[in-house]
Amino acid sequence: MIKKLLQNKMKIFWIVLLIALFAVIRMFENQLFYDPFLDFFKSEFQLMPLPTFDGFQLFLSLFLRYLLNSIVSLAIIYVAFKEVELVKFSAVLYGIFFVILTIVFFSIIHFYGNTNNLLLFNIRRFLIQPIFVLLFVPAFYYQKKV
């Protein structure tokens, strides 16, 4: 086990560095992104009305954050597996998921208002946090082993 770790020390170094980038994005989320839902979801949001927001600015902010997280995630996938085709496939999936999640996010806001805050919270979580990399890396690892 130690021998394998020493052989892959550069791979481990790069993955740890990329994970640290996720932490930096999260640390500076208030300064980097427009998101009135940050404070809203830190409170008792179940019964509260939605905050006022600029839809276009919120979309751009969600897009930027999703893009940054996706780039770091794709870099992790590349470092872990060294397969460009896997990165291309993942990039397509990230694009499809962004379109679907964004449509669902704004549809919930528009059609349901504050009656479905928990669903809105969870959809937004997939948009602003790098959850997909937690699903993709084990799936690709399993696929490679089988």
C-alpha cells in the first residue's frame, strides 16, 4: 500500500491541490458570486418567503460557480484516470446537468414560489457544490476495474 502511494505521489498531490481549490471557491463565495439564497438557506427557510433577486444576475452567478466547480472536477477526473475521452464524456454530462438543473431551479421559483423551498434548496445545492465529482470518480473507478 505504501509503495502504491509513493508511486502515485504526484497524482495525490494534484488531487489534493484541486480539492483545495474547491475549498477556496467555497471560502470566497460571498465575494465572488451574487446569491441572495446563501443567507436565506442558512435560516429557517421552510416557512419564509423567497428573497428578492435579479434573475439574470443570479443565473450568471450560478453559471460561473458551476463552471468553476466543473473545471476543477474535470481536472480531478483527468488527474485520476488520465483519459481524455472520460473527461470529454464528463464535460458533456456536466453541460446537460447544468441545463436541466437550471431549468428546474428557475421553474420552481417561478411556478411554486416559496411553497417548495426544500426542493429548491436541493436543486441549488447540485448547482453550487461539486457533488457530481463525488458520483463520477467512484463510478469511473468501478467501470475501469470491471
